[in-house]
Amino acid sequence: MKNLASTRLRDLRLTLKQAGLDGYITTARLEQRYLSGIDLSDGEAVFLITPSTAYCVTKKLIVSKMAPAAGFFKTIDVPFGGMVEGALKLAKDKKLKRVAFDPAQVGFETGELFVKHKLVRSCSLVGEMRRRKYADEVAYLKKACAIARAAFKEVKPQIKTGMTEEQVRILMDVAMTRRGAESIPFNIVCFGENTADAHHTPSKTRKLKKSEAVLMDFGCFYEGYTSDMTRSWWHGGKEPAAYKQIWNIVDTARKAGVKALRSGVSAGAIDKAAREVIEQAGYGKEFFHTTGHGIGLQEHDLPILRAGAPDELEENFVVTVEPGIYFDGRWGIRLEDSFLVTKTGSKKLT
């Protein structure tokens, strides 16, 4: 799988040539993992990618960490604290005239230094590449989704009246971790009125009543890639007719969004397909977030499936579809799945 990192480097080099650039510098941890297959921490390295060679400028302590990428990365160690300056010096020594950086991926101080050295601003150079997933990324995303799906199947029957939101969250954390999740980026558990809070923080004191709404939104990281899914249901007996009606509207909206999902369709068109169902039912104001988003190295990644978004979906994009309706102080419903975009439609991963 790490060999596909070298393929991504090759594709980035092609992009550099097409853009008339002599190199690209990145200090961003996620971009570095994407290009090398190595999980570095923030501040551990600076990458300089040229049309012919990929350099990792780092401190001596990290040299051995880069060993798995030795076949396609040349690692150079510099004194502690001198990695950015070392990469800039390397670019100068190699007589690279047009070296790019992404201003959205660096801090203000580093950005100022890059501008001072006449680097070229190039927004989302790697970010655009990250939208379409390579085979290794698809495999990791499928596994992350399988972990979350299996964990929910285990935990849902264990949810009982009297448990707190936090207790259920812990059950999900343990279930996902036991199945191989390396970390849990988010795990939202909501009861009753809290289900109307789209990004609620689980409470240690709010207990599940005998009959009320439940919403769970959760995901996990596997080999650096995340899953994302949401389930909503009525716990206990006496499910209100209004809840069932709204659940069906949200489900119809979800299905409409999924039906529109395929390569060549705009992100805005997916949002429109789902949103129109809810608006026509009279609940447009109660659907106040986007219909979905990309997932990958981040739980909220590009593209964003929002109203009017022109981004064209392509084969091997992985996105969520997650319409919702929320009544403040009462309850809310969101249904979310993750999908691999294909030429003719999509494949459900959750």
C-alpha cells in the first residue's frame, strides 16, 4: 500500500510540471502522510517535492521513522529547529526558481517566511488531489466504515433506559477500538431534546428516559482514514406519529441524495436533491446544515455537498449524505451514510 504513496508523488510531480512549478514545500502533517505513507506528527518534518526528487528535511530523531519511504524519499537531517530554513536552503542550492506552498496549510509566521523567500502561493495543490481516493485509501476507508458499522450493531442492543449519554459513548469507543480503530475523532450520543443539537457533547448526567428520541453520530480512524455515520431512532414504546413522519421525510431525502450521487454530478446537485424533499414537506428551515461532505484523512474534507456548490464529483470520491430535521427543545433526526462514488452511481460503505 505504501507504494501508492510513490504513485501520488508521481502524480504531484506531473501537476508541478503542468503548472510550471519547480517544487512544492509542505509542513502539513496530513499532506505529508498522503505523500509518504508515514504518520508524522506536527513539526517533525518539512517536505520539498521537485519534478525529479522528493526530500524530507527533518531532525535526526525522525530519520529512522522515514525508512519505509526510503525508496522514493531522500531524507536529510538538520539541526533541531532548522527544518524550514533547511528546506528553503535546499531549494536555493538546487536553483529552484518557482517553488509553491499552500497558504492554508501553514501558520502565519511560516507563511511570512515563505513569502519573504519569494515562494509562490498555490491554494489546494495537494488538496485537489486528495479528493479522488487511490486504492489504498479506498481500502482503509472501507475498513474504517466496517469497524464503525459492526460496533454500532453490537452496542445498540445494549442501550438501556437509565444509561447516560456518556456511558453509551464509552461503549461505542470501546467497541470500535477493540475492532482495530486507532482513534475516535468524534462520537456524538444524544437523548431527547439533545438530538436537536447537531453537534452535541455527550452528557455525563443526562439519562435515557423510558420513551424518547436517540441520535448517534460516530466514526473512527483506521490507518489514518476516517468513517462517518449517523443513526436516529425512538427508544422505547409510544413512538409519536410526528417522529415517525419526520423520520420518513429525512429518509426519503437521504434516498434522493443517494440516487443523484454519481461521477459527473455537481456537489450542489446532491444537496438540491435531498433538500428539495425536506423543503417541499415544509421543513426547509429545520434543515440548517449541508447535505454532506468528503471524508478521508479528515472527518470533514472536500468536497462539501452544499447549495450551489459547483464541485464536480468524480469516480473514487468518498462522501457522506446526511440530511436532517431538528426541532429545538424537542428532538431531531439525522440519517447519514458514507459512499464511494462510481461511474454509474455509488457504493454504500456504512
